Amino acid sequence: MTTLTISWRISTALAAGIITEMTNSEPDMGMFSQQGNQLVWSIFQDTAQLKLAQKFTNNDQIWRYAYSRLELLSREQGFREASDTVVREQLWNHLCDTLVIDDWLHVNYWFYVDWMVYLREPVCPQDPFKITVDSYSLT
């Protein structure tokens, strides 16, 4: 699939409002609260926007970025479930279904096991996107 086709699919999803806003009809992201679901949806939106802006060079970067944001969110009081399997899989599925991740067969989905996430080490120490949970807004 060409980059143009992938960008068109993401752009179409943006134009249709699938990526730009979360409404009551949007899917449950697996969090225990609506606020948690909105924050995970924001991670999805940010990742899609960065893909459109060509800030990633490969699908592994996309997944590492998105997962690292879930990890950051899980460190916040009231959002610990962000690192649960169901939340991770919901985010993964949305990224793949909209072709933000366009070649899922060649993505190292389990990278975080090797990066010692469970010891609470930084997921991407060289991460150029130094943001925190506070940068996500609930609009």
C-alpha cells in the first residue's frame, strides 16, 4: 500500500470525525471511566496526527509512541488500567484498523517486555516527543 493511500485513509477518517473527536457513540477504549476513555482516545488522535505529519519513519515508532503514552497515563492516579491488556489491544486495533499502523505483521508488538516496562523504566529513553499526561485535554 502506498503512502498516498494510507494518508488518504487517515485523512478520510479525520474528515469523517472518526479520529478528531470522541462522542458517546465512539468505542469503549477499555478504561474504567469516560475520562480515561477520552484520554486514551486522545493518544490515538495524537498518534494519527503525527503519522499524517510524517513524524514517524516506520510502524515500530508509531507503536512505541502510542504505547509509551499509555504507560505514562497508567502512572497517573485513577488511570492505572491504561496498561491493562484490553486498553492496549483497543488502541492497537484502532491504529491498525485506520491504517495508522499499516503493516502490523512487521511491528514488534511486544517491544515493551524487552524494555522493562514492568520495572517502570522509560519506554523510549530517546523519545523526541517529551510530553506528559497533563498535555492531553478533555474537550
